[in-house]
Amino acid sequence: MGTETETREILFLNPVFKEMIWGGDRLQKDWGYRIPSPQTGECWAVSAHPHGDCTVREGRYAGKHLSELWREAPELFGFRRESSFPLLVKIIDAQSDLSIQVHPDDAYAAKWENGSLGKTECWYILDAPENASLVMGHNAETREQLAEMVRGGRWKEFLRYVPVKKGDFLQINPGTVHAITAGLVILETQQSSDITYRVYDYDRMQNGRKRELHIEKSLDVIAVGPEAGKGGIKRAEQIEADCEPNRLCLLIACGCYRVWKLEVRGETAFEQDTPFMIMSVIEGEGRICGHGIRKGDHFILPNGLGTVRLEGNMGLIASSVCG
Ligand code: ZN
């Protein structure tokens, strides 16, 4: 048995909320969070980004920002080399359509965005209306055609819509044109970056004016060609078929992160052998290492935690860095 100071604690976090013109009130209604207004679009659940730096909710590190812990207690994260906490997990409530957007990769962001990270992201669909679809990819075949369609505002021709439903999982690589549509609630796991280029915003007004577009940068980074926009979709049925209850089930491994789904039915345990693991409870309730948890809780399993025991009836999404 280690002494009290040697025991690693699970880091439970306080989310940061973001009001958005497209946001709603479901983060309160469906998730029980105290939100700043009924136009709240995002819950930054696990983040050390300067635009939303979560604090620890309880325990030895209560009140500390995640960014501070990353610097001051690197042992909790396996002494990683990244200069800041590399991942960001958020829940998005889209009461109306989000703008059509695209993100740069690391190389482009480093050069043109003050050394920021690029943004690779993935979405687990938490809720979707009947017959929902979202924007993923486009129909331009060459860079010339891309420029013509975007500059000419030929959105109907340009945008590619894919049908989605609750439980689907989508990977959005940098350079992929994408947009979340009205009625979707998703859990996003992404690189810790806030660099978004807005391609089209449906000509909406905010405080009497349109939000800024970033056409030139978008045209620079939008991928064209057979692989463009093919980050990949894993359908709910496929996930259901591939994933056994009580086991971490890998949804994606890319250069930026690994993401798993875990359905707890009764009791289970696993070894925490990643540098650190983020977990979000998306359904039900139960316990982790004796600590009560329920839908809407987000926490980090530190390095060296050892055997993680879970019990209850719940669904979780987990993530970690790659390698
Ligand atoms: Zn995005």
C-alpha cells in the first residue's frame, strides 16, 4: 500500500460553457449543467486551452487549472513532451446549423496562426433528430472548381451531406469541409486548438452584422481529391456489433488521439496503461474506483493509476494521446 501522498487521484473537472448564436438549452435540460444562457452551444468538458481552461472539482488539486497541473505535475500525465495539454473534449448542442467550416493541419497552423496546433476532430453523435444529416466533404473535383464554387456561393452543388443518427462516429481530418446541423448533440474529441476557418455562414446576422468569413485561408487548406473528406464514418450498428460490453472498444486511432467506447453492465476492470485517459459519462450512472459518477461527468485517469474498477449501468467515451 502506498501512502496517501503517493496515491494518484482521478481528476474530476468543472466544464467551461460557451454561448453561441447557434446554441440552445439542452446542456441544461438533458445534461443537468448550469448554463450561462439558453443560447449555450458548447460545454468544454476537458480542456486546458487558454480560451477555456477547466478547473479540478475536488480533491488534492481542487481549484487548479488543468493547464497548471500539466506544467506543475507532469507525472500525472506520463511526462509528455507536448508543451500544453494536447486534447480537448466538448459537448456541442446545435439548436441551429453551425457555419460551414474547415480546419488547418499542424504545419499550416504553425506557419500562419502563431504556432498554434491544427485541428483534427471526431464526433460521437449523442442525439439526432429523425432523418438528420450533416456536412462532411464537398463535390469539387479540382482546386479550380473548388475556388469557383466557393467564390460563386454555389453551396447546393458544393456541399456533401451525409445522413447520421444517434451512436454514429465520424472522423474529421484537417482540410475536410464540415458542419454540424440543427438538432444534433455531439461529443467532440479534438486536438487542443481553436483555429476554425469559416467558409459560409448562411448569411446570418449577429448583432446586426455577418460573422467574418475566411475564404482565402479556407481555399488554402480545403483538401481536394479522391481521399478528401474521407475521414471515415463508423455506423452505430457497426459499433454495436464490434463492441462487447465491459471492454474498452477502439473507435479510432490517428496521429492525434485514440478514442474508445465503453459500455459498463454490472462490473468490470481494466489496467490504465496509457499516459493518461480522459473519460466522459454519456449515459447512466455507476461508480469508478468507488467514486459515484453519472451522465455529464468528465474526468482524467492519471498515469500510474493502475487497475480501474467500474460498476453500474452506463456508457462512456474515453480518449488518450497516441503512443
Ligand atoms: Zn470543426
